[in-house]
Amino acid sequence: VTYRATVDPAFLSDSFDGPPELDEYYGFRPGDSLAIEDADLGIDDYDTVLVLWTAAGLPVRPEGRDSQTAMARQLASEQVRLFGLYDGEQLVGAVLATHDTRRGTINRLAVDPAYRRQGLAQRLIAACEAWFHEQGIDVWMALIEAENKASLALFEHEGYRLHEKIVYVSKRTRGEA
């Protein structure tokens, strides 16, 4: 499916957090139209996804849970989907959706910095939510680092509620896990 995204003029305005010369860097002008295609990603997309995650500033653990072997195992499960967005041949967004049959989790949401503020993260969230709904999952969540204000705002905008009384704890069997 191909969708057209129109560049938001606010993204290129003085209200944007970056300097005006970023307009030229990104190569977008207000009203520009981009043809963005949805894609189901698989293990063959592994290297491209890691490049996107790195460009988007996500921590990557290639020796642990982000290894190609671990990713292949995860994607072989019926409880995991990897959704992507392409602009031509370039992967510009991806998200890993998982569920435990009770709760759907949105993981590793990433949009190429040059494509942000065009609704692509919202499209990826919507893809996860549609899949969760198809699976009969009624509770959806995302784990977001507290300092990631942009992601917090995005999920709140999409109707997610912050639960300040819930604390995340984890136990790792090895450092790279």
C-alpha cells in the first residue's frame, strides 16, 4: 500500500527545534509529497533495520537480543511482527510488535531523523494496533525511556496513558541480553 505524506510546514519553521538550515539538509519543502510504502519485514531486512535503529538513536545489542540469530528466532514466532515503511528503496521507519496473548507491546519504534514529523511513527503505531486487534489483544503498551520526551508526547497523543505508579524491573542472564 502506498500512502502520500505531506511535509508539515511547522516541521520546517522556526518552531522546529533545529536551525533553519536543516530545511536544506533534509531536502523537504512545505507541502512536498512523499510516496511511503508499508512493508512486512523479515530476517532478510535485518541489516537494513539495524542501520535504521542506529540512525534513529536506538541502542543496538548485536551480540544479544538484537543479534541476527535472536531476531530470526523472534520473527519465527506468531507473536512477533516487524513492520516497516519505505520511501522507494530506503527503509525510513520500522517497529517491532509483540504480544504475550494478553498484552501487545510496541518495541523498537524508529523513524529516520530526516523523515520525522510527517506522521510515520503514528502509521507504525496504527499498524501495531491493527495487528493486536486482529489477534484479540485489548491492552497495548510501550516501554519508553523517561528522558525520551518526544516518544512520551507521541504515545500520549495517540491515546496512551502514562502509569507513574508502575516500575519496570528486569533481570538479565548476560550483559548483552
